[in-house]
Amino acid sequence: MSMDAVFKALADPTRRELLDALRARNGQTLSELSERPDMTRQAVTKHLAILEDGDLVVTEKRGREKLHYLNPVPIHEIADRWIDKFERGRLGALADLKRKLEREGR
Amino acid sequence: MSDRFVYVTYIRTTPETLWEHLTKPEFIRVYWHDISAESDWKPGSSWKLIYPDGRVTDTGEIIEAHPPRRLIIKWRNEFRPELKAEGYSRATFLIEPAHETVKLTVTHEIDRAGSKFIEAVSQGWPSVLSSLKSLLETGKPLPRQKAA
């Protein structure tokens, strides 16, 4: 699974809105996700395919229906890669400095 | 009506190694921030989650265990009364080879709508799963997330 696919999937406001819709209510069908005045079912299908390529949406068959679920794990991996590994030490140092300065200012 | 979520992660490892990491306390503790799960991982056996201070936070039973492919656990929170009152949930771990990686699908569900339990675990799983992936791929788990 490539990180490029995740960024590509996120680089579109409509796709981010679809993720928001799933965040609000997980496990929706294509019909439910297409209940938007501004978009055709075809367009939603295309966007969902790109979100699936990036692994941000996972689908499961339930009887005759396909349900869509938000998968936040790839976004978590991005956060881990840049925030946890590289910034944690620096952010911690900044917080320490802030505390020290605030103590001295008292 | 039921509440559920489905999380997927691809890990460069083998199904056997991943299975070991899902079922051996000494591995679980490493990526799950010192929390450990204990069971003999046989259908019908009891299962429990243990906090670093020794508290048993969640209990349940192994429903299915097909190493190294499929594990289903009946799972209930024990220390928050409002979550315990919701009864048992079901966690399914599905391991499938995918090219040179292994696809891990974690489904957690409960037979009720608006579940607080599902809401609570849905926030924990992404961090646990990316820590597991990091451990298997780099040999190091992720640092524990600081509470906000």
C-alpha cells in the first residue's frame, strides 16, 4: 500500500466530504452516499474507488449490499511518520521551554 | 441494527508472525503500550485484557481460532459500567496474504445502535494497529501517545 495513494485520495474536497459522511455514520451503502444533490451516483462511485485505492475506505458485502467503512489507519500512519518520530522531541522541548519561561515570568 | 467498524492495515510480514503477535502476551505488550491479552486461544476458552497495573479491563471468550488466518473474540468491557451494560461485542481478526504483505482486517461490532463501547474502541484501534505494523516492519513499536 503506497502513501501516494493516500495523499491522492485526500487531495480532493469531494472525497474528503465522503470521508466526513462516513465519519458521521459508518457503514453506508453507495445509494446512501449518493444522496447528494450536487453529485451523480457515477461520480460518487469513481471517488469511492480512489478512496479504496488509498485504503481510506474499506468495503464489506452484507447480503446484496456493499457497505463502506472509514479506515483511519493510513492517516494514523502518516501522523506517526512525521509527528511521532521527528517532532515529538522538539515539541516536548518547546513545551518545557514554555513552562520554564512561564515560571520565571511569575 | 448494529454498530461496527472495519479497520485494515497492510503489513510486511508473514501470516504466522502476525498471528504470533496477536496471541502472545510478550508481543502484545510491546505494541499495545503495556496492555496484554491472555488466553490459550482455543474456541470456548476465556480471554482477558490486562492493564499494566494488573487490572482486568475487558473479558470474554474465544469464539473461533484458525491460526494463522482467523480469530474471533467475544469481548466486553468490565471497568466502565455504561460500557459493560452494553453487553458483549465481537472482534474479528482476518489475516490474508496480499502480494508481499499481509492484509489484517479488524472488525469490531456490537448488536446495538449508538454503542458507546464501539465508539471507545474505534478510537484506540488505529493507534494499536499502526504500532503493531511499526513493530513488525521496523522492530520498534511506536512511542506511547500522550493523552491530549
